[in-house]
Amino acid sequence: MGSYLGSDFGGPARRTAVTTDQLVHTLLGGLAIGCIYSLIALGISMIIRATEILHFAQGEIMMIGAMAGITAFWLAAMPFVLVLLFGILGGGIASVLVELMIYRPLGRRRVPLLNIIIATLGVSIVLQNVARLVWGSEPLRYPTLFASKGLVLAGFVVSPQLVWIVILGVAIMGALMAFFHFTRLGIAMQAAAQDADAARMMGISVERATTLTFAVAGMMAGAAGVLLGSLFFASFNMGFTTGIKAFVAATLGGLGSVPGAMVGGLLFGLIETFSGALISTSYKDAVGMIVLILILLLAPMGLFTRPGRQV
Amino acid sequence: MTLSVMTAGVTTVWIPRLVVLAAIAAVPLVEHNSYWLHVFSLALIGAVLAMGLQLLVGMAGVLSLGQGAFYGIGAYTAASLAIAWQAPFILTILCGGVTAAIASLLLIPIVRLKGSSLAVATLGFGIIVHLVMLNEDWLTGGSIGMMDIPLPTLFGANVGGEAALYYVCLVVAAVVFLALDRIAHSRFGRALVAISQDEEAARASGIAVNVCKSKCFIVAAFTAGVAGGLYAYHSRYLNPNDFTFLKSIDILIMVVIGGLVSLPGAALGALIVVLAPEVLRSSGELRLILFGALVIVLMGTGNRGLAGLIIDLAASARTAWQRRASAKTEAKA
């Protein structure tokens, strides 16, 4: 905030003059990071809706996705879409393994929900440190997968990478919505999440639906991992902070609501990027949290309330 | 209730407590290594933190992910007072608690949120407080932190040695235990338990739910602030990164490992969370993996945690012993 004094010498106040070009770039950056948050938040929301578990390891599943993608690329140079596919696969497998090996046995022992939530924190610690053993503690540079030349879109020069992230993110979310609305499996998952007993009576295996929920949630997170990795780096600790932010995004939209997670993620990405550009880089995370608390005060269940059971 | 029953209740409660207290007090007599005393003091500070959170999570059933923030506020307050005015440490530690309690008033509006939303809101609060500690150089020294915190003195005598500080932490932990134990058995404590079991039923029974929850947040924050004050003298160097979201998680893990029902359980959990990384240090890179795995495995012990497990084991050992004893007498007969 101290730069107001100096701006007298530089002609018109520099801080206030945000060019349209900058605005478009910030908007695109916000949307891109927002898509990544949305993908992770979707998984968090799906898991909460199906099992009531606050899944704190979702960020680490995303990190495993990023690592799976970069490892596949090291083994054989391949186009970005294939790297993304490997990331999706890696995230999905990691998520299912964690569910089958840890949450399900804990659930069978009928431990309280809070214990399972803390166990997800344990999973997060284990995954981070296993990743550190396997992939080392240095950040890994993702290969340049896009043309680095600026892309001209409607008269503005924009980074093609950001555009691709937004396009791929939206495409994946669209595919998820289609899966939920048009396939038997997707509808069965929704049913099991809304009312487990009724679903059971309709012949749906709730246990299988839960595993499937973790699989889809992990795949979303894996995709987010590759997208985020391509934007910055891949590293063993990339997941935790991002996962927490995705949590906030999911809460913003309304925990357990699928459209809420999408909107919440985009909103949080935009808030973060714009407050970083306009207010202060050191407090950009705080702005997001203040918005979260204000929205929760006005609408305690978040922007989108979910039908069915109450949290 | 007859007098004999009451005295029996008092002895069964107080004799084990005094035995444990004596055992903890004897530690510096046996262990002279100052490094380990330092770690044990930290475990006692952890116990204070965990007991404070136990009130929120274990009794009122409110999941708070921001306890680390109050710990930090207490630590920075105590350190600033000690550095600026050489204030006596009992005063600075109390001020740490009071400041944390005042800061917790900010949380009162969000108390009416439910379950997961409340948890995420406290998480957001913790992140905001951490960013303030990190960025407000004039207040906290920013990312460099706060150095040269003076040694604590009590009535002119220096209590900065490892053993002396250990006893200071022990006294504070014991006082906090007694105070929280009183609260747990008061009308207020019973109201909290009622809220955790069924909020609507509690409200219908005339309990002011939001007022009780707010009070609970304030007491927990005060306790965390006191622990923070102790930590300032214990570490003598404060860094914002000591008070991140991860610290809040650490405190929560302590409470849950120990079991969500009892104060001694919370203290036991603190001992494990502080000591486990030290004990596992020899396993090098595997240390944190083992710690995470330990957390997962301990979560399988149910809501009574390790404390419950120990009580169960003791009970089954006692019945086995009695059975053997009665079998012997029968054999003799």
C-alpha cells in the first residue's frame, strides 16, 4: 500500500490504472486456477455427500495425480491429453486404494466420524512423505506441453496454457455432469448418496457406490493435479494448501453440492487472483477466507444448499 | 448418597491422580538430560492445549480447526510484554490467555454455524491469523519472528533452567486440569454434553446453545493462549510458522488419539504426539510416514481412544486376576 506516495512522479497513478489487457489476463488466470479448485472441490463435495467424511487427503490425491502424469511423461514423451489421462488414472487408483484399505475398515469398526476425519489427515501425512521418498523433495518442472507463443483471442493476447486449462477443466466437469445425469451408474451413485436405505431397497450396493464415489473424486483430483502441475511445478507438498483452499471453495458453494463445488471453486479462484492483483499479494489468502466467513454468516449452508440429508 | 460412598468416590478419583502427578513431578529427578526435559516440557504445554480443545471437541462436540491461532496469539502477546517491559512471567502468560480469549470473541458470530461449515470457518480464521503474524512486521517481527525472549523469573528468582521450566509447565498443566475438571462437572459442562448429544433437544430443554458454545470457545481460547505464553518462554524464539493450520491439526490429533471423553486422555494424546516424532527420529525419512500410519491405526481405537483402551485393558486384567484368585480359593476348598 506504500506505493501511493511514489506514484506522483510516474504521471497518472499507476496502481489505479489497470489496463483492459491486464484485466483479461487476471480474469483468465482466476478462471484457470478456479477450474483447478473446482475439480478438487467436486471430489470433496461428492465424498461428503456420500459418506459425511471431510476428506483432508484430497489435495494429496491431486498431488499423486500430478506425479503420475509427470512419471508417465518421463517414461515416454506423449501429448498432453495422454499425460492428463495418466494423471486421472493415478488419482483414481490412489483414491480407491485409500478408501478400501483405510476408510472402509475404519467404518466397519464403527468408529465415530471424527476419527475417520482425523484418519484422512493421517493419510495426507503418509501420502506426502511417501511421495517425498519416491519423487524427492525438489519441485519437478513439468515439460512445456503447450505452445508458449501468446494466443490472440478476441483481440487480446492471452497465455494458451491458461486457455487450455479452462477448456479442459470445463470439459471434465461437463463429462461428470453427463455421467451423473445420463448413466445408470451415475444415477445409482446419486441415489446412494441421497438416501442410502432407499437406494439399498432399490437394489443398489451402497458400498460399491461409495468406492465408485472415491474413484470419481480421485479422478477429478488427478486431473486437477496435472493441470496445476503444468501451471507451476509438481512437488510432494503441492497438495496440502491447495486441498485446504479447495475445501474452502466447496464450503463456499455449499458442502455436498455438486454445482456448489463448481461455482465455489471458480469464485474462490477469481477472488484469490483479483485480491492478489488489486489489494495485496501477502493477504490474498486472507481475503478469500473473509469472503468465506461472510458468506457463511449470510447463508450458513453455503451458496447452494443440497437436497436430502442435513449435514 | 451415604458418606462412605462419597469418600470411596473421592479416593478412587484422587489417589490415581496424585500418583500420576507424583510420577510426572519425579521425571526431572530421574532424567537429567536437558534435551529430553525440554521435550517433556513441550509435552506438558501440549497437554494444556489438548485439554483446552477437549472442552470444545470432546464435550461440546464442536470441531475447531483454528486452535493453533489462539496458541500463537498467546505466545506473541506474552513475548511482546516480556521483551518490551520485562513483565513478570505469570502476568505475561495470563495476558496471553486473556488476549487469546478476547480474540476468540471474533468467532462468536460463526458459532451458530453447524458441523462441517463451522469447522471450515474456524480453519479460515486460523489462516487469517497466521497471515497477520506473517505480514505485520511491526507487531510480530514478520517472517523473521521474535527473538531474545527473556528468561522467566518468579519473585526475582530465575526459573529459566530446563528443570525449573518443567515444573512451571507442570504447575500450569495441573491448574488447567483442575479448572477444566471443575467446568466439566458443573452445570455448564453438563449443558455442553447435552448440546453435543442433541442440539435441538438441548435448546428445547432451555439451554442457550449459542451462548454455551461461545463461552466454550472463549475458555478453550484462553487455555490455548496460556499454553502459548508458556511456549514463548520454552522456545524463546517465535516464528509465525509455528502457528499454522498444521499446529491446529496437531492439537486435534492429540485430543482424538487420547480419546474424546476425558481430560487425562487428552494429556496422554499430547504426550504421544510430542514424543512420537522424537522417538521415531532414528527411523530417518520414514519418521513421518510412521507417524501418519500411527495416527490412522490409533483412530481405529474408537471414540474412547487410548485412554479408553487402557481402562478396558485394566478392567479385563482385573477380572482375569479375580477369576484366577477365586479359582485358586475354590481349588483349595
